Amino acid sequence: MSLRTKGITAMKWYSMAAVCITLIQLLQFVVLSRILTPSDYGLIGMITAVVNIFMGFSDMGISNVIIQRQNMSNNNLSSLYILNLMICGIVCAIVWVLAPTIAWFYHEPQLVPLIHWMSFICVIPAIGQQFQILFQKEIKFNSTTLIEILSHVISFTVAIATAYLGFGVYALVWSFLVNVSVKSIGLVIIGRKVWKPTLHFAWVDVKSFISFGIYQTGTSVLYTVNSRIDYLILGSTLGAEKLGYYMFAYQLCIIPMQKLNPMIAQISLPIYAKIQNEIDLLRKGYLQMIGMISFICPPIFFGLMVTAHNFVPLIFGSQWEPSIIIVQILSGVMLMQSVTTSASLLAAKGKVNITFKYMLISMVVQFPGVALGAYLGGTLGVAIAYLFVQFILFLIHYFYIIRRILGSCFRQYIGSMSQGVLYSANMAVCVLLINKFVRFHSEYVQLSIQVGAGVILYVTVFYYFKRDLLRSLFRRGVN
């Protein structure tokens, strides 16, 4: 099977899983938003902001180094597996011990038991993670995607049941734990058929990977800090309820990215790694990936911008109306983030030091901007500041990373994403005009007309201009 065929097959499996998981998460989001309060969401936002930072230390770059290094012995893999388990266990213990300090930082004593529960998320995924990485390395996703779907179905059931029974924020905590537990157990079961870890650990087996791992770890931690600066600032200064409104908007906007980014990483990284020394082919592959993203994410985010006023209160409840303007602004942030991706490219080239330095630059730019936004305008100020910061980072990303790795290609880089963005913007304008001149008494009918018209317009334009691409993908998918 050729590399391209493997990539297309992987895309099919991952796309199927992404659609199923997204639908499950959306349904869970809708149901829970009508049961839980903004304060519940704010509390879980406070916890995840800190716990996710510590989770950045748990992988130590092991995942990417396994994919990037084409030949690894069983002793290498076993030593890395044991090392990862030990590191994750230490991280879990640190989070547990720091629970009172974290609660003091947020001025929320009730966070202590919640953080004790969530600390286990730092160690449970490590049990099955390496098995998933080995499947990813060979671009095989059929079994792992089924496990992903199963874990989300079970965690969805737990979340809805416990929220309905009145457990509040604990419904979200236990849902996270069930999800990672089911996934890890499933990965171990299927993974042992292709690789069985042994009780072997030798420093010589992991020593050569440490420098790569340190940069990866630093990058992961800095990325998480950058992506959670807004939560940390809002949670510590404005409290759980205000953070809850912001987190609701952020989580609604981030759902497409949560599905797309792992798909890009899991499929593109092994492909980039195999062509890492062929710069022209690598540039072409990267620009094609950006072009594909531009046809997937922009219509979603432009759609959110123009429908949020009706969409949020009708689907999630009127209690979330303060989040509407934040949803519209953060949609613009996520739009730029969706076409600013290079982690897999740098990992494939072994240039993780560049990613680390870029994250440092991002923090220097982002922290003062978000802090100033919070000081001047609270949650709305943070969202606006985040939008301006993201535009600056978009430019820095190209000049500091893309041009350095792929050569000067700004025109091609912008061109690869311009069609998708342009089609989506035209769709959004048409939807706004339809909403202005075509009015129905029922808000549900009005929203349905908006969404339906947007989908039909976008699909029609896309098919008219990109029918050859669709036919090519369909033929390859069938084959």
C-alpha cells in the first residue's frame, strides 16, 4: 500500500471517528449546558487550566520521537514505556499535593477534592498511549478510532447520568476519568497484539532521546500555558461564574479544532517524517494540508459568527446569552488558529527547538495582551485582545517557522488558504442578508433557514469550483 493510499485510508477512518465523536460531544455539551451552571463550567475551567499544564510534562516528547525515529528496538520501546509511566506517576502525585495551593490561587476552597480526582488524568492515559503511537506510526487507525468512539459513548453516558442526579461539576470530572480509562484499557488490549512491553529499563536505551524530549516537553507546556492564559487570568481575577461564560464560548468554538488538530497530527506527522529530506515534496504536502483545512474550518467559524445570536440561546438556553458576543469574537480567533499549524512539520524535521522558541515568543506577546484585555474589559476584553494577539502570531508563525523550514513561500501559503476563506466569507454575507430580509415568527425556523441556506450555498460553490477535487477524493476513497 502506497504512502498516499495509507494517508487517504487513515483520513477516512479518522474522519468517521471525528464526526461520531463531535456529534457525541455536541450532544453532551447541549444537554449539560441546560443542567449545569456557569459556575460549574468555571470551576472545571480552573482545574483543566492547571492540570493540562502539568500534563505537558507527562509525555516527555516520547510520542513524537517514536514516530520520528524510523528504527527502534523492543528494548528502546520498553524503556521509553516504563520511563513515561514513572514520569506520569510523579506528575500525578505533584498535582495531588498542590491541590490546596491551586485552590488558594483561584480563591476557591472547593477545588481541592476536584483536583484530587483530576490528578489521575495525568497518569491513566500513559498506560495505553504508546500502543496508540505505534498504530499511528504505521498510519493504521481502524481499531484505535473505534476505541475512541467507545470511550466517548461511555463517558457521555456517565456525564449525563451524574449531572441529572445532581452531582454538578463532578459530572464533568468523572466523565473525563471514564473517557481516558476506557481508552487506555482498549488500547492495551488491541496493542498487545502488535507489541508487548517487557520489564526492561536501561538508561542507554532512552539517553539519545532525552534532548528531543526536553524540547518537546517544554513546547507542550508552553503551548498549554499560552492556550490557558485566559482561563488563569479570568479565573483568578473575576471568579468562577465569569470564567464559566467565557469557557462556554471557548469550548463551543474549539470543538472543530479539537477534532481537526489531532487528525492533522496523527496523519501528517508520519507522512512528513517519511519525506522529511525532500523539501519540495514536503512544501507541497504542507500547503495541500493547509488548503484542505481552509475548506473545513472557515465555513464552521464564519457560520458561528453569523448564527450565534440565535444559535446559542435556542440550543443551549437563555442563561448563556452573555456568551454570544464572546462566541463571535473567538470564532475569529479559531479561524486564524486553524490555518496556523506546524507542530507536525517541525516534529518530522526534528526541529522541536524552533517550536519551543516560538512558544516563548507567543507567551511574550500573549500574556500582556490578555492581561490588559482582562483589566480593561473583563471577559469581553480578553476575547478582543486574544483576537488581536492571534493576528500578530499568524504573521510571526510564517516568518519564524514556515519560511525557515520550507523556504520563502508567503504567496503560496496565503494562496493555499485563500479560496476556502473567501468561499466561507461569501457564504456568511449571504446568510446575513437572508436573515435580514427573510423573517419567520419561530426562532427555530429562522435558525434552520440560516443554517440550511449556509450549507447549501457553501456546498454549491465548493462543488462548482472544486468538483475535480471531490471526484478525485471519492475515487480514491472507494478504492
